[in-house]
Amino acid sequence: MNDTKALEIINKIFKNVFEKENNYTLNDILEKFAFDIKLPKQVLDSTTNEITWADSISSGRFITNANMEKRDQSDNWMLPKKEINNLQELIDIWNNINLTTTERVYDSINVIKSDTIYRCENVYRSTGCSDSKNIIYCDSCANSEFLLASNRSGNCNFCLRTDDSKDCSNSYNVICSNKVSNSLFIQDCFNLHECIFCSHIASKKFCIANMQFEEQEYYEIKNIIIDWILNS
């Protein structure tokens, strides 16, 4: 996994959601679409001074999962017993070994700049994700593929900014919804296909702002909205 692969994945998502090529850089994507996603932060391994990525940065002292395992193999993180003269000495010893483990990636391949990833493939700067493939700038997503800038969602495919939702596909900015496809700006909805700016409705198609449109006029408006999203 690298920046080039990440952009290839993003381009596939754009084609499925917007039917357009992605012309943004990774930093553009971060600022425009993933600005509010909780993502791993860049820190330094306290033992080697190498760059690493951490989900939590409150401790201020870090060690990569790989370096933690190396230390475990060498001495099991055990220290020789020594005389302790006061509480501060004991706390100082503890602080020396109390390092936050970073880049915790388990049973996964092609993962970079990420922390707490389980059984995933092709992951870029994400956290708390599991059983997923081709995930970019995501937090706590599972059982999904081709997901970008999304939170707490599952069983979603080719989605951008999908939050607290499941079983969604080819959609943008979907919040607290289920079974939404080919739609934009949806909140608290169920079983929608080709809908835009809709909230609190179910089992609809070709609706905009909770109003029913004919198919042709719907697509004419949708094209305008996509241009607005990508060019604003």
C-alpha cells in the first residue's frame, strides 16, 4: 500500500459515486472530505525516533508494534529487580517501559499509516477497521470495500462520507441510514435508490428533498449537484 495505490482506490470510488475521475490529491481529499474523521496521528517511536502512527496520542511516549514484539522476544519486557528508595524512583522506572503501542495491525496486508486494523487489505490512514478491503481515511468501519472518509459503518461498498450506516453502495454523505444506493446527502432513511437531499423516508426512488421527480429531470438535477460537490 502506498500513496499511488490509495489514489487508485479513491478514483474507483469517485467513478462509482460520481461517475467522474478524481482530480484531487490525497491532501485535498483529507481536507475536503475527511476533515472531521478521527484518524491516526503521526508520532515518533520513543525507542528509535522513527515515524509511526497512533490512534491515541495522550501518553506522549510510543513504540511500534513491531519494535514492541522485538523487545518481547529479547527479554519479555522484564527488568532485573533493584532496590527502590522512594515512590518517584518506581514511577520513573514505570514511565520508561510504559509505552503506547502504535500501528497495531493484525492478520492484515498492505496497511500503512494506520492503527488497530483487523483482517483487512489495502488500508490507508485508518483506525478501528475490520474485515474490509480498500479503505481510505476511515474510522471504525467493518465488512466493507472501497470506503472513503467514513465512520462507524458496515457492509458498505463504494461509499464516500458514510456515517453510522449499513448496506449502502455508490453513495455520498449518508448518515444513520440502511440500504441506500446511488444517492447523495441522505439522513435517517431506509431502502432508497437514486435519491438526493432526503431525510426520514423509506422505499423511494428518484426523490430530491423528499419530493418525487420523474427520472429524466432527476438525473438532470443530480448532474448539477455532483458538479457543485466537486467544484465548490
